[in-house]
Amino acid sequence: MNRSAALLTLLALLALLTAPASAQDTPDAGKPDAREIVRKATQGHRSKDEKAKTEVVIVADGRKSKKRVADFLTLSEGENDRLLIRFVEPATIRGLSLLTVERGEREDQHIYVPALRKVKRIASNGKGNRFAGTDFTYEDLRGESLGRNDYSVLGSETLDGKDCWKIEATPKAGWASDETAYGKRQFWIRKDHHLIVRVDYFDKKKTKAIKSRTNMDYHQIKGKWRFRLALMKDLLRKSKTALRVVDRQMDVGLTKGSFTPAALGKQ
């Protein structure tokens, strides 16, 4: 091969290597991005700050229900949130509080117990424990950490007449042991507004659904979509906890000073 022919061959190879891949050449061409769907569902409806007065109703195995009232307060910081849950009724548990401060892929959680006048940090291996006798664990009351999980689209499914993406989330290696009590979770996310309408939680073996959460009665406030009712069912204990929002306010001027462990006992 002469020098000119060799040069032409080299240029042709470079052109092939640097040319953009066609749709047929891209492995996931046309397939929805599961992580992006979850990102839109968890990040796309956030407000600057928020306060929601919420009725908490606990029903355990058909026994008489327990009704409580709690304030849910949220402060957004970039892609991280600070969440404070503080019980105001009944008097026996008034002041019991849970503070979650997200820090990138991790978060700090502290609980304040008025009877002990003590703030306690929730250890990583304790985040699968129930909070205040509800069917929500400490883990359930933190934001979705996109960096901790792998996501895949299982397909489309109609739920309550709405077309939804069905997404599966599995913990990445290194997060599965202490950081989560679940082997996997499955989300149903509405395609029209990217709202999470249902979450199923599976055991460590990934074979059995042990809990299920349904979000209902959606409405818009200041252009953001919110649910008025969330129902968490424990499929093993046959118990359930309902969160019913009776009043919600956005952009009320909450400050970081209310979302610190030191402030928990001063509310």
C-alpha cells in the first residue's frame, strides 16, 4: 500500500470512530431512562420550604385506631432537604420529633423524646425500625437517594386509570447491609405529572413484598403537585398507617435554625 492509500485508510477509520452512533447502534435507544424518571418524580415537585399539618392514624390488626397530629416541615437546600416531623397531639407524645438532614448520598437522623429530654442520633443499622409506633420506618422518612440505587424500567402499567411507569430500585453494593432493610422497591410513577402513586417494598431476598405505600388524592398548590393522603400497609403484621394532610403551606419562610439537633428540644 502506497503512502497516499494508507493515509486515506487512516482517515476513513478515524471518521468511523468519531461518527455519532445511530439510533440502532445505541443499546438503550428509545428506552426511557429509569433514573431520570425517578429524579423528576422526587426532585421536580420540590418547594423552597413547606409546612403540613397532618393527621396520623394507626390501625394494628383490626384493633381500635390511634389518632395523632403532627407537623411535617421541609426546607430545601439544592438537591438536599431537611425534614422535621413533630407531634403536637395527643399531649402524651407532644414534642416527639424526628429530624432528617440530607448530606449528599447520606443523611443524619435524630429523634427527640420529650419524656427523656434527650436527643438521640439514629444509627445506620437502626433505620429499619419503626418511628413512633407507625408503619413508617426511619428509612421510609428520608428522601430518595439516587446515588445509592440502581434503577430499571419494568414496563408500563395502568393504575387507577392512569398510565404509569413501573420502576425497580435495588441498592448498590455497599449500601445493602446496614443502610436499608429492603432488598428492592418498585415504584409506580404517573407519566403525565411524574407523581409517585405507589411503592412496594420487598424483603432482603427480593422475593416477597412486605410493605406497600399508596399516595392518593393529588392536587396542586403553587404549581406543585402534592398528595392529601398516604397509606402505608405492613403486609406481614396486617397493620396500616394513614397520613392525611389537613393543611399545607408553602414558602412560609422556614429557616435552617429550626432544623438542627440542638433546636429539637426547644420547639
